[in-house]
Amino acid sequence: MSDLRIARTLAVPLGLLVLLLIANPRTCGRFLGRGNARPVAATATATSPEAKVTGLIINSDVPAPRRQAIVQYPPGLDAARIQYLIEIAPQFAEPKLMPCPKTPTDERQSPILAELLRLHYVQRNADGTITPTRDAIVNVNGAVDSPEAWSVPVGQRKFVSIERVDDAGDGKYLAVVRWRWDPNAIGKELLPHPDVHGLSAEFGGGEHHWVLNRFVQAPDSEWK
């Protein structure tokens, strides 16, 4: 009889505990885990800084890189042949000459005079006139002497690339070419960053006999 009374007495608090677990499991969890000294680690969520994606993100709106046009060559007239025929043409192969005045001149008004004085290739005489030095005679090739000036080579044209080759009819083809100046030891300080120039040349003669007929757009002499 006493056992039944004890069971009834314990049933009431146990029932209340069950109701508490059902109604608020979080509060009960804290109550039951209060005796545990080690704190529960927080679970990282997708919005935490550690969970950010650090990999490469590809933007699909970025346009594709521009493709270089493919040059179509006639039989026997390839890129190497075009370059060779242009490079041996006198109009292309001639060096760029820059005149250094012999009369009394302020080097601040004449970049070539200032550069030749710096290299000790010219000297200023007592009357202010300019004459080449011994070093210039030894080291400068292709200079042209005249009563008014001493003209020195400052660079050569350098073949860069072929833009396109067009059929001009009657067995002739027109090549559009890019080139730039290649400054020498004197010209490199006068033109540190050469621009790209253009020319166009007509070729004829057929396979195994291609020649440069003429420059439709001749290579210019502008030093830039």
C-alpha cells in the first residue's frame, strides 16, 4: 500500500517534467546541461565570414576576347616572302637620318645636337660652330656631311606584322603591313617608345616568281 502511495506521489512531478520538455525543449536543455562546464561550440552558418566562398567567380557577361583575323596567302607568297621583299626594298631599308646643324645653335632647341654632345660625337668650336669628333668618325656609320649640317642615322625601319592580304585582280595581291622604327645608340634617347606605322605594297608575278611591284602606301619618314 505504501509503494502505491509513493508511485502516485512521484507521478505528479514526472508528468510536469514531461510537459515542460514538450512545451520548451530549449529551456529544458539548458537546465539539464547546466552541470556541464564545457561551453557548447556555435555551429557556423552559411552567413558567417568563415563560410564565404573564396574561389574564382566567373562573370558570364564578360565578352569573349577578340580573335585575330586569319590572313589568306596565295600560293608561294607567304608571310616570310612578303617580309623579305619589303625589307630589301630601298624605300623601306634606308635609315632615318637626322641633321645636326653646323652653325651656332642652342642645343635646347636641337635634340639631336644635345644627344651628340652628350655622346661626345660632336664638339663646339670657339666660334660656336659644330664639327664631328674623332669618336664620331670611328663609331658613326652612314653619316652624310654637307656645308649646312652633319646628318647622322638614328634608326632603321623594323617589320612588325601583316594585317591582311587582298586579291587586287589580274594576279596581283595587296598586302597591308605594320612596322616601327628601331632606334640605334644615337636615336634610342630621342625615341624611347616608337609608334606603329603602316604601309601597303602590291605584289605580282605568280607562284615562284613573286616580286614587289610598288608601294601603294609608301613607308613614311616621320620620327615617332
